[in-house]
Amino acid sequence: MPIDAAKAVASEPRSTDIDWDHKDVQLYHLGLGAGLPATDPDELRYTLESKLHVLPSFATVAGLGSPLLERSRELGEGMAAAGGLSAPGVDVNLAHVLHGGQTVTLHRPIPVAGKAVQTSTIPAVYDKGKAAVIVMRSDVADADGPLWTCDTQIFVRGEGGFGGERGPSSRLELPDRAPDRVEERAIREDQALLYRLSGDWNPLHADPEFAKLAGFDKPILHGLCTYGMTLKAVVDSVLGGDVSRVRSYTTRFAGVVFPGETLRLRMWQDERRVQVAVSAAERDDAPVLADTVVEHN
């Protein structure tokens, strides 16, 4: 069996030194569409180094320039953050791998520049019958203590049926009321080309011929770009632009979106959380992100 669940979960943690600076943060924000209008004071918090704050979803790309993460980076979005597909007990066909879900938990605000140690583990491998789900975790800490934890769920088709635990269900029902807010965010035609400069070089997001081989009419946007755009919209429209209020952010990737389309975000607000449903407005609200929750203070 390509996946040895017991061996993967028992494997030793893998540690890597990572670093980033203001240019990495600014490039990431620009890849999410920040900076429009360019002189808007609210947007300058994402683009101007003297006013810069860090959107918490930056955790998914921080340190991707590290040589030790090079192989994982080639695997595509989300996987580089945890580096788990090179762990003992994991030997899978990358053509069968999908990014199923992502969670970032903040222990304190991410600094504009930093050096830290990323420790990667596989806390669980779930048996979904016709597929396996590998949970990859990366804990990042600097000299002052823990910064963030990323949990990446990787869905591997054809690798289930090994008799393991099925795992928890993360499906959330939408509230039985109209959304409190509806926001729309346009995706630029060149947005995937800019976002990939933050470290995900998968040609699926840039090369039309490669995209056709994968079954798409044209390159698709990175799921983690949609993930970041959604968090930015919540921070800007619900949290008063204060990134430090975000405690955690989780989603399930439910469908693709193409550059040039429009994201429609329906938001339901509670005292300490925002639930979001994200769809592609031009395609009859085809689901893009589901089970999406921003926990905040």
C-alpha cells in the first residue's frame, strides 16, 4: 500500500528554518489583489512598507524560498507549507492528489519580517473509502515563541480502504437566514501569474496547454489565492481592517475559479466568528470555498 498510515503518523517531526521580509509580504498581498485603489489608506496597509501589516493567511506561503522546501514547493499549493508528502509512509501518485482543506491558527500576529523554525508532522491519516485524507501540520515558532499552526488536508484518490478511522466530518450547514453581508471581489486576468511568484509554481495556474491536459479550458486560480482573498474581504468589511483580531481561519476547497471571474462572498456574522460561502458569480454561483469560518476577537 503506497500510504502506510501508522508509519506516517509515527514518523519523526521534520524541522526547517524559514524566513521572510516585507517584500514577501507585499508581493503576497498584491497577489491577492490588494492595492486598488493604490492610494487608498486602507489598501496602503497591505502595500506600503511604512504602514504594513500582515494578513494571517500569509502563513500558507511564508518561507517558501527556503531550499529545503524546494521539492515540496513543486508539489503545488498548500503542500509546501507542511512538507508532508515526502514523509515516511507516504508514497502517492501526485496526479491523484488534491488540496482538500486548509486551517491557519494564529498564536500572535505575524511580524512583517522574521526568522523562524517550521516543524512538520502528520497527526492523522483518514480512510474515506475510495480515498485517503492526509492531515499535514506545520507549527512555526520564532525566538519569542509560537507564531502559527497550519493544518493542510490532502485528499488522495484511490488510496482509501485500508481499514483506518474515517475521521471527523467538517461539513457545516449554512445559517437559516439571509447573509448579513454580501461582498464581491473581481479576479484580475493576471492574478494567478502574480500570485504564483509567492512560491507555487504549478503550471496548472499559468500554462494553457498544461491546464487542458488537466481537464480545464484555461489555467485556474490557486485555491490558496481565493483563500487569502476571502480572508482579506472579511478583515476589511467585518473586522475594521484589523488583522490582529483573527484567531483562526479554516476552509474546504469546493470548486475552481478562473482569472477574470468574480468571487461572491456571503457572510454570516456572530459575536466571535464569521461564516462565509464563496462562489463564482458568473457561473450561477458555483461553489468555490465551503465550510469557511473566521474566528476572531
